[in-house]
Amino acid sequence: MVVLSELSVSEEIETGEDLKPELESAIKASRASIIVLSKNYATSTWCLDELVLILEQRMTSNHIVIPIFYHVEPTHVRKQEGSFGDAMAKHRQKMEAESNLNKRNQWAEKIELWNKALREVADLKGKDANGRLEVEFINEIVKDIFRRLHISSRFPLPQLIGMEVSISFLTSWLKDASSPTTDIVTILGIGGIGKTSLAKYVYALHSHEFDRSSCIIDISRRCDKKYNGMIDVQKQLYADISKPSSVVQVHDVSIYTSMIEKVLANKKVFLVLDDIGSLDQLDALVGSKGFRPGSKILITTKDAWLTQSCSLFKMKIKPKYAEHKLEGLSTTESQKLLCFHAFMCNNPKPGYEEVSENLVNYCEGHPMALEILGRSLHNREVTYWEGYIDKLKKENDSPINNVLRMSIDSLASESDKNLFKYIACIFIGMDRDVTRTILEACDIETKTGITNLIDKCLLSVGDTNELMMHQLVQEMGRFLVREESLYKPWERSRLWGHESFRVLKQEKGTENVLGLTLDMRMLEKEKLHGSLELKTDSLSKMDRLMLLQLNYVQISGSYKKFPEELRWLCMHGFPLKYIPSDLSMENLVALDMSYSNIESLEIFHSYPQRLHKRLKQMIGSCSKDKRLLGSLKILNLSFCEQIRSLRGFDHLPKLERLILKGCIGLLEVCESIQQCLELALIDLSYCKKLKKLPKSLGKLKKVKTLLLNGCHLGESQIRIRDMDSSEMLKANNIGINTISSSSTVVEVMPSYSKFSVISLPRSLVSLSLENNNLSSESFPMDFSCLPMLKELTLDKNPIVSLPSCVRTLPRLEILSMSDCKMLTTFEHPPHTLTHLNLHSNKCFLRKVVFDPQMSPLKLALGRRILVHSSSEFEGVIKIQPIAGVEEKVLHRLGWTKLDFLNGRHVTTSSTYGESEESEIQMYYEFGIFSTIYGGEEMPNWIIDRSMGPSISFTISSSTNKLTGLNFCCVLASPFPDEGIELVDDVLLDLPVIKICNITKNLTWIYQHYVDSVLDIGGKCLTLLSHWMFGMNEMECGDHVTIMVMWEPDDIGDAVIKECGVGFVYDDGNMDEKQDVLGYYKSWNHIIGRDLTGFQTTTGEYILNKDRILWPALDIVRLNYYYLCGEGAHFIDNDFYFKALS
């Protein structure tokens, strides 16, 4: 017999009477046993005793048993024939020869156990060694053990902190055998983010599950390093997947590709291709002929577009494809990784907390940076740590930068590299479209350039369209600019921060400077010396300056010598009341004077002489579009609180964006705005004194976005319906149900207190009506006039249920109804919905219903949104007082004589509900009915009972079909005279129930909807559940083990006192058409139906609500670390829902 322990073969245990306890402990501590049944096996009483113990472990602990019939027939073992019959006969002779009656009885008991054990082990599916090569046979056994224990043959595996979700995603992908073609996943991310480590880890974990496998690391570097680099890579791949008997000598890439293709077509393979840098590399390795179904390819690359451009995707039957992007570690995970390398533990040493936090913030979740810094700072003093970040920012050749530089060097064009520098130095945090407009005016190609940077994972775009970049990547971009002139900043092409201030203060600017940003609020004042005021002349030598940001800068002097090539001028906090007349603005494309003291934009009328002079100079030499401000496309005067009016729009023929958000003093917008025929966005949000809109606004045919949040436009006569190009309208907090006029953006009908959407343009794609006091009765009967609407926001309105008109929207994809405090039901949203936000901490839903036809839905819910006393999330959870459940339903469950529960109460708490004292409830989820009550009374129909946390049994024979199983367990204090003590406001976590059908190799791990109990109403706590089985999951003769797994906390030290089971059979009188459980059986995600999303491994399912509500996570963190490891980190407020289909 061989015992396989947790991850390795147990150490050899020598024979001898005194070693039996050690052997017994080794068996109990093991997860699997290999029983080698040879001809002489039954002659050993030791082997037979061990066999009995192993089979007991199989029944009680889900112990894996693999019998090997080594030159014996299973029927000889079962019937005790041949050598097994001879051995058992000798044991019986010894028994009969024993004169001591007690010893003779012991022999008799043992022989009976041995006979039973031999019959049982012979019935198990084992392996027959007859006629097999022993080397191959042993290799097959090892692979089987690895597969069944889900471990790698290349252990020990490295620790990957913060990668649990990614590992789980890839594990599920590898185990998914549903695809009829090849499966490909690309792991994306910036350099050093963990792509290679993750790929190697998953390969080590699962490569043994395939016919052939190959993991090739660092492909791009290997191909670039020498002339025949690709040949070497192909040689390794071919050797791994074909196992040639002799060395193959090939010196042509195309020939090697053909050879690889032939193998890939006939073997189920798992390939890891790390750091693919070009299409040629990928095509040379995977070819164009396709793979055998079931094969998996895992690719890591910095180019998102690359994989789907390879030859495999030109086939008629394309591979199944997915992407997995690594974004970096959370703060907690980052600290854990840093401390692991710096302190060899998970937390900072005393005194290092602040410096550790600073380094974690600097690295922004970048694993490689954290690892390098942790190792570099190991055993260093705190003072050394404190100066390390400043040193890093000045070092161009640090290991971190060298890795990131490779990502930047991989950019194909100089134009993309130039764009990268502009964004890294100036435009992070700015709107993507605004940035494009500005840079294209500087002759920088951005349309494909920004896409290329995103594909390389060097850039990302946030939820509000802002450009985002990892701090370390941004630092790398700025390093590249510093390299232009290490010691003379004024010779560089771009300046920012303190260097901008020093260059301007010293008036050292040169024509090399193309962009300069300076925000005085962001500078460290202790590093500044002398006066903070700057002179306008300090910019006079920067003749080629096109991008200038001077936020909250004290600047004085004439603007005559201001650079004339400016395309973007941003001067937040500008102190003057008017824009200076001598400021050259002919080439300006974007002007941003937000948070300034400007009172009017009448620059043309305030200085008529200068304007006349300029216009005279331009006559005959300039077209109409070259007039003063004739190039301006973006005008941003947000939060200029002194501005009263806006005039002179006829001088802005190219204006595309007009942003006046928060101009609380604005009284009017001139009718000349109709001259701005290119306007696409108008933002008048929170212009609280603006009483009317210009009538000519409706003539603007290109306006796509109109933002009127917080405006009270009671006198407006505009019909926005005429703006038939509009795609977005935000009219939040405009007091719809308080406006008396019937001609506003959304029209009020006083007699019915409803608003009309007749004045809204049919082209609307996004509509926001947040905080407008809209009740459910305020909505029209339908939204048929909005056929293009995809996004609707109704947050903070007193809506009781989903308005019927919303259900008629044919293309609605995103719906937000957060903080609708009166919302109680949400039923049948449009089938097209993909995102739903019902988040609220004060809304208590009683019923949520989705149609089966819906697509998978991303859902945000508040933690406390479901009411405990009576609520239903159809297909997920149904809660009702047990006293209100129909008697015939309880009878079908076998739940009779429950009168002792009358009048009892229990206070429970759920992740998604308030703590609430209520009468005893019945919960239904996953095909499981359950209830919780105080006390230790088990119903009298719970017949089979066992003391302790587990019970094992064989389902007895019956002429009727088994339809359900009742299980009951009691939690009690370990001290008989005491109850479970619960400290005020401290919750008692509920246990997890694990049912294993050993015969059918099926396991269900169930965590109750109610996470914990606050007040049990008694000394003990009892959990009663009914498991509905209907598809032969449980049948007569099946061996079953039920375990209650619980990790008690510090309060009370409660124990699992007792368990019990009862069986429910079909009595033959059930009418399927009138089945009282028909509604419950119609749910999709229940035992016997679709539990695909809950499957962890073959035959094992974790029944936890988060797997429905958060399907993006394949690992669910239960209360019990020994079930599924540390698991994924929870996000407190949101979870996702996969629509029931």
C-alpha cells in the first residue's frame, strides 16, 4: 500500500507493532491512498487492517482510493478466490485454533471487516497492471493522482500574491471542455505586471492534464538576440510536443512550422507562448492549420490586437478567444508582497509602517517593482527607506525602468513614441477627445496613436473618458524626456512641475520647449525660494511653444511677446476680469480659463481699436477661418462665478465644445450661438441663475451632448426635439415636478403630475433625470419616441417600481436607479440590459424578477438591499416566514410537526441585508430549503443521527424514488450547562454544509444566504435544511457523507453537537402538473439543473449566492479557509448577477 499525503508521498513507515499509531495518523492525514492488491496482499493482517481504515476514511472524509490489481483479478478479491481465498482460509484457521474466547471473538470481528473491505475495494474503479509496461503504468497512476488531487507534478509552486482571481479564471478556462475548437486566452498588461509568472504558474499546475505541453518563455528577446532565434524557439516547441526519438536538424522557419502543424492537429496540447512581440512570431509557432479540439493556447503579450490577427483566425472555424488583463495588485496585496520580500512576513515591522505605505503608493500595485524594492530594502534602516523613492525618480537605469523601457521601445513608430511622451508629461487625467483635438492641431497623429498605446497597455481610458497611465509608466515617459538634456532642463522638449517654475523664474526658456505645464498648487513650497511671481517675458524665447498650462500662477507684464504658436492655453485661476487684448490667440484651438475672475468674454467689443488693427492686417492674406479665435474648438470657462453673459459667438465659427459648468452668475447666452454650427457639446450644468436658453439653440444640428444638471429653466421656450442629432441629455436635479411651464426640456402636466418626453430628440442615446422628484406615476405610458436610447439614469427619485415605459425601450443597455429609497420591486427589465445599478443603503427590495431570455447582467446592489422578513430575488433567493408557507409545501418537504417553532424569533444578518429580528424564516436557494432557530430540538422525523460534525450513511433501498434529503445540525456550547454566549453586536458565523456522494463522485458545498446570527433566542442554534434531488443525484445504495464545516471565532467556542438526516420519497401520488414545488423546481441554478457556474472541479460545486451575483469571480471566499483557500478579495458595495437562462 502507498499513502499519498497532502502534496508529497509520505515518508516510509517501517513495519513493527509500535508504529501502528504513526501509520494510522499518516492515513488519516492523507488525501488519497493507492492500494496495491498483489497475490500475497491478504496474507498480511497489517494490510487488511489498513484497508479497513482507508475505506473508513473514504466514507467519512472523502478520501480518494485507487486500487491497483497487480497480477490479480478483481473477481478473486471480491469473492475471496485464488490466493485471496487461501489467505482468508488461513486466517479463519487461526481463529478456530484460538482457545481464548475474547481473542477468538476479536478474530471473528476482524475477519468479517476484512471480508467486507475486500468486497468493497474490488467494486471500486481501479487499475489493472496485467500486460502493461510498469513504467508506463506508474506514469499513468501518477497523472491520475495529480488530476484527482488538482496538484502539479512540478511542486512546490511559487507563491503568487494577489493572483487568486486570475489563477481561478485560467483554471476554469483550462477545465472547460465545451469548445469544439481551440481555446486561446491572451494575458495582457504592462511589463513586470506578472504575465509571465501567472502563465508559468498555471502551466505548472495543469500541463500534466494534456497529451503534450510546452512552455516557452521570453520569445521576443530570444528571437531578437540572434539571427536564428526563431529557429531555436521552434525547435524547443517541436521537441516538447512531438517527443522525437532523434535530433531534428531544420534550418528553415516555414519547414519547422509545417512540422509543428502536423503535431498540433493530432495531439491535445497546452501551449504557453510568453512575450509574443510580432505577428510573424505567432504564425511561425501556431501555424494556420488549426489544433485538435480541446487544445489550449495561453499567450502573453503587450499588444492587444496581435493574437486575433494571426493566421488561425482566418480559418472557417475560428478559435474560441478571450482576453485577461492584469491591472496590478490592491493596496493590501501590494503591502503583503513588499513585506514578504523586505521583512519575510506579511506586515511591516514596527516603525516601518509609514515608509512601507509610501513605497506601496509609489508602485501602484506593480508586482515587479514591489518585489525589486522589497529585496533592495531588506534589512535596511528606516532612514535608508525614506530617501529611496527620491533616488528612484532620478535613476534612469533602474531595473524597473529597464523593464518598462522595453514596452515603450516596442512602439512601432516614432509618432507613437512622441505621442506617449506628450501624454506622460502633460495630458494624464485629461479627456481623451479634448487631448486628441489639441494634439492634432500640433500635427500629432492621435486617432491610431492612442489606440496603439492602449493596445500596448501603456495607456488606459477611465470611466469618464479621462486618460490614465500607471505611475511607473508615466515616470518612464518623463525619464525619456529628461534624457534629452540631463542637466539643462530648458533644452528639453517638455517641462513640468518644479523645473517649469525654475526655468520661467530664471527666464531661460528656449525654442526647444514645445510644451510646459505649471500648477502652483502642486509644488512643494519649501523647495521654492524668493518671490513666486513670474514675468510674461519669461516665455518670450519659447517661439515654438504650442502647449501651455499656467494654473494659479502669479504672472505680470505685457502679453505682446507671448508665444504665437500656442494651440492650447490653460490658465485656471486667472486673476484679470478680461482676457488681455494683446494676447495672441490666432492659432488657439483650446482655451481653458476655469476658476477665473473673468466677467465677460466680450474681448472683441472691449478693445475695438486693437481688433480693427488685427483685422486690417489679415485682410487679403487670411481666409475667413483664420480670423481672431477663428481656430478655437474648445472653450472652457467652468466655475467662472463672476461671468454674467456670453456674446460674440459669431467670432467662433469652429467651436465644438462650450463648457460653462458652475458659472453660477451667468444670466444669459447670446442668440449668436447659432453661428457655432460645429458645436457638439454644451455644458450648462449648475448655472443656477440661467433662466432661459437661447431660442436659436434648437437650430444647432450637430449637438450630441447637452448637460443641464441643476438648472431651473422655467422661462425656456426651446424645444430640444429639434436638435435631432443629440445623443446625450443630462437634466439632473432640475426640479421637473416643480416647474409650472410646459415648454421645458421635460414637460410637466400639472393635472396628472406626469412629464412628457415628446420634446426630447429621437436620436438620444443617453438620458439622465437624476434627483427630479419623479415618482412611478410621473412617467409616460411608453418611451416609444426614444428608439435609440441605450443609457438611462433615474437615480435619487421616489420610484416605487420599475416604470412600465422603461420596459418598452428596445435598445436600453445601462439602467441606473441607485438611491431610489422607495423602490420595493424591480421586475422584467428590457432583455437588452447589460448593466444595472440598484445600489442603495436605504432601499429595501421585496421582489426582483429577471426574464430567462436576458443576457448576463452586471448588477450593482447595496449590501442591505434585500429585506429579510419577506423578499424574493427570483432565481437566487426567496425568503418568507415559515408560518406563512403553505402546508402542502411543507408536507412535500417532509417538514411536519413544527409547532414547536411557533412564536420563536431569531436575529440574522446577511451580506446583502440588514441585521433583523424576525419570526422564523424559510429560505430557498439552489434547490435547498432551510430555516434557523434557537434551541436543540431536532424534528422527530430526523431518524438517523450522529454526535459530532459529520454523519455517513448508505441510502437504503426503496420502491419509491428519492426526491429529497433533510439534514439537521445543532450548534451548542462545549459545556453542557452553558449556552452559546454572544457579545452585543457580535455575529456568530454560520457553518458550511458539505454533502459528498462518494458513489457518484459528487460534492456540494453550501454556504447559507444568512451569513451570521446575532441573537439565537436560546442556548443552542439549530439549522434545518431540505435538499431537493430530482435527477438521480442521490439513489438507493449510494454512500454519502455530510460534514458541517465551521471555524468558530473567539466568542463562545461553540461546537457542532449533533447531526441527523431523514429521507423523502415520492409516494406515487405526485401530479407533475399540480406539483406544489413546481415553481421552486423551475429555477435554473438548482441541484439537478444548471450549476455550471458553480463548479470548481469535476463533480464539485460551491453553492454560494456570490457565484450568481458575482460570476466574474471563480473563487469565492467562504468563511472557511480550508474549503477554497484565501480566495478573492471582496468589494464592499457591488456585485454582479448572471441572468437566469
